[in-house]
Amino acid sequence: MKPDQLNYCLIDIPVYVDARGQIVPIEECSTIPFRIARSYHIVGTPVDLRRGDHAHKTLRQFVIAVAGSCGVCLDDGESKISMTLTRPDQGLLIEPLVWHTMHSFSKECVLLVLADQPYDESDYIRDYNDFLQWIRS
Ligand code: T46
């Protein structure tokens, strides 16, 4: 794990390799620090379009580019960081109240997301000024 001041973490996932290829298992409360309530994956995002552009009030998510790559920008209202997800054996843990934007999806990108809660629109902060108010309150 590589913690940072900004509330995220890059987590290496174990890889089991043999002549048949690789197995990359993710176990809840072990590889990742939460129980998995939901999984979704994103495919077919054009390279010039973005996803995310919001923060969550309480949701924790673990994001893995299981194929291809995409850029990620994280912003906690004070610090910002950009990275590129390129590895099927490393995921990005995004904690609550981190504004996150995914961009520059490669054509073959499959972005797998594991989340600790079911989908709930009321958990989203979709306006950046509202986000700044949230983190200051
Ligand atoms: C994130 C990025 C990578 C559902 O019904 N269930 C779900 O679990 C999700 C994630 C979405 N939806 C519906 C709600 C909207 O009508 O799918 C539509 C698009 O969702 P959203 O605008 O949240 O999509 P993204 O790609 O902007 O964001 C999602 C996650 O919400 C977000 O946290 O990190 O994928």
C-alpha cells in the first residue's frame, strides 16, 4: 500500500502466474479494506470523454484497469494528484470526499470498480462548489 496525504491508496493485488496465464484475486476485507456490496465495470468510453467528475459522501471504491488504461485525477479540495491506471494487478482505493475524474480511456480499457455500498444517487456530490462546502463543513 502507498498511502498519501490525499485520501487514496494504490494497492498491489497478488498475481498467480503459471503456463496458463495469470490469476489476480481480490478478497474483501483482505486485499481491499471493505466488504464488497457492488461491482460495475466501464467499457467503451471514447478517449476524449470523461467519467466521474464528482465525489461521494460516504462511498469507498476500488478501481482497477483490468484491461487497457485510463487517467485519474483526484482532488480533496486542497491537494490534487494525477495518475494513469495501467495494471490489472494494482487498484486505486478512493475514499469518500475525494473529487475523482477518469479520462483518456484507451480503446480497450475495461475499468472494474468494487464499491462498499449499493448505488445511491443521494451519496453523490456532483457540483464542485458543493463539494468544497462539504469538505469545509
Ligand atoms: C466513478 C466512475 C468510475 C447505476 O444505476 N448504478 C451504478 O452502480 C452506477 C455506477 C451508475 N448507475 C447509473 C446512474 C446513472 O444514470 O448509471 C448512470 C451513469 O452513472 P454515473 O454518472 O455515476 O457514471 P460515472 O461514470 O460518471 O461515474 C461512475 C461512478 O459513479 C463513480 O463513482 O468513480 O464511475
